[in-house]
Amino acid sequence: MKNPNIVILGAGYGGIMTAVKLQKSLGVNEANVTLVNKHSYHYQTTWLHENAAGTLHHDRTRIQIKDVINTSKINFIQDSVTEIKPDEKKVILENGDLSYDYLVIGLGFEAATFGIPGLKEHAFTIGSINQARLIRQHIEYNFAKYNNEADKKQERLNIVVGGAGFTGIEFVGELANRVPELCKEYDVPRENVRIINVEAAPTALPGFDPELVEYAMNSLEARGVEFKIGAMIKEVTENKLVFEKDEQREEIPTNTVVWAAGVRGNSIVENAGFESNRGRTPVSDELRPKGYDDVFIVGDCALLFNEETERPYPPTAQIAIQQAEHTAANLTKLVRGDNHLEPFKPDLKGTVASLGHDDAIGVVFDDKKLFGWSASAMKKVIDNRYLMKLGGPGLVMKKGKLNFFH
């Protein structure tokens, strides 16, 4: 009997954790496991806003795959996935193709622009190391340029962030810390710089506890962030953003629009013929799409309903990691001939949103609210716990956030 081929697509939270767990649970001669990823590294998506603002160097955020994957147990292929053919049990890569007996899809998210004119062409998104680096350099370039022009352009110093959800709020928190440093470096008066957060919903951080939302907004406003809530972005051009609030149109002159208001699952998954809703595929309790018992979907591409709220679970790193651990356990069963798979039930330990260096808000352990430093410390604990799971104490020492009093 030949060993089954398990192919894992993507080394985001879901993909890499599935691989790490499988290398522990399966012997070399039980299955052939292949991990495919575009880059040689895994990166912490939840830290990208810090890289984009320039408050954390991007090398801290990336982890070389070979540092956490045992390549004598798992075959790592650096390549891009172009197509999935589930009916042929095949994956097409840019430089070849792979056949599988079991497939794990963890291809992550893409920005959803909701058809807003000019957004795709003129706005930045925080979706990868390269995008984050581009945002950081673009902001610095505009600061550097400001004093080198006889005709001072305010649009160079207006930074607009679309969306006051999780990513948007975390990003403006980092910008609020970074802007005073940039002002000092480039001789720009702080009062000339505007950080503007535009949100279509009637509140920032929709779905968060109102008391925590109020704390977050007060903290950010005290550091110079302006909020435009209940404001729909209508258009983005090279040097302005147009929004509508209370049936009035307003323009903000700006060279820097960062879109943090919407994600969808990877379109490769949608194009593979699975049932799909904005690139996210509904999955069963075992995380399998309808009609394909040999495919598991984890992370941003999986649409899993919470029966209590009758809404999908949000696509968070926490859920992706749990789905990965669960999928690895179920795959180990299947490889060993046990077809009784365990249903997946997320164990949500809470949510913490960072507001900059030592400030955050969160809800943990059954609705305990955290504010300020204690929430910020909890965020670091969560980040370090993930690194511990991924690569043990060595990885925590190398990449972890150990500066609890900064």
C-alpha cells in the first residue's frame, strides 16, 4: 500500500500550523506531506500593521519556513498555486503540478474593494510583508518630500485609513505612535499631519463592547487621530479621497489611502468550483467542503457558521490556528484508517486589539474586559503563545514580544 500524499497550500497561520502538527503526529513512512508556499517564509499577518506604520521591522514578522518545518519529514515547495482541480485531485503550480490524496487549503485572504472607484488603483492594502514595506516607505517618502517643495502640499501629510474595524484601528494606533517620530526626523510640525479614519458603519470596531470602543476612540483621539464615522468612501484618486456623510460629500486631499475595510477569501478557491461566498467556502463540522471528503479548508477561505449567533465565525488567526490543529488530528486518523472524524468547535479565548505601544483593549476569558497596559500585555502573551506552539522556546526568544514594559 502506498503512502497517501497530503498537500498543504499556503503557509499562513492555518497552513503552517497544520504542517507543524503533522510532522509531530505522523511518522515519515505513514504519509508524504508537502507544503506549498509562495515565499520561503511564514509571516504573522496580525503584526503587518506595525510593519506598515514603521514601528516594527518586517524581519521580526517573518519566520523562515525551514526554521519550523523539519524538511526530512515534510517536503517544502516554494511556488505559487495557480489552480486547484478537485475533481482530478490535482493542484497546478506555476512550475509544475501535484497530485494529492488529501488536500488542505490555507491560501488566506485578498482585499475586497466593493467596487469603490479608484480604490484598487490608488489605495494600499496591508496584506503581505511586501505591501506593508511599501506603505512604510511611501509614508516616509511623502514626509521627506514635504519640505523639499517650494509649494507645500498638505496631501503629503494627510494619511487616510479606510475602515475602523480591527486592522484599521490597530494601524491608526501604530501611526499615532510613529508620526511624532517622523515629524522629528523630517522637520515637520506635528500639527500639520492628519491621521483620518473613515468608517461606513455607525460605530468604530463594530461588534466590540461599546465601553471598549469608547476607550479606544478616546485614546486614539488624544493622540491626534480624527474619526469620520458613518462615512461612505465614494472614490479614491491619486491625490484625494471622497466620502459621503449625512448626504454631504466631502473631499480629503491625500496621497496616502490605506484600505483596511474588507477581506475576502482567495479567488483561487472560488475558481476551483467549490461553493463560495466572496471567496469563502462553506465547510462542514470537519472543515470539508460539500462533496469533497478529501479536501479540508482552514483559515480565511473557510466559512464556518456559529449556530448560536447564526453568523459565520470571523476569520481570525485564533480560529485558523485551532482549525489547523484540528485538521492535523483528523488527517492523522484518516491516514491510520480511522474514518470517525471529530467535529470542530472553536474555543474562543477572547479578542485583543492593540492601540499602539502599550495600549490596547480586549475581552478575554468569558467577557472579562481589559484596558490599557494589561490588555497590551495580554496581546503579547497571545503572540508569544503562538510562537511557542509553532517553534518552541527558541522561536519565542528570537521573534517574541518580550518587552512588556515598553
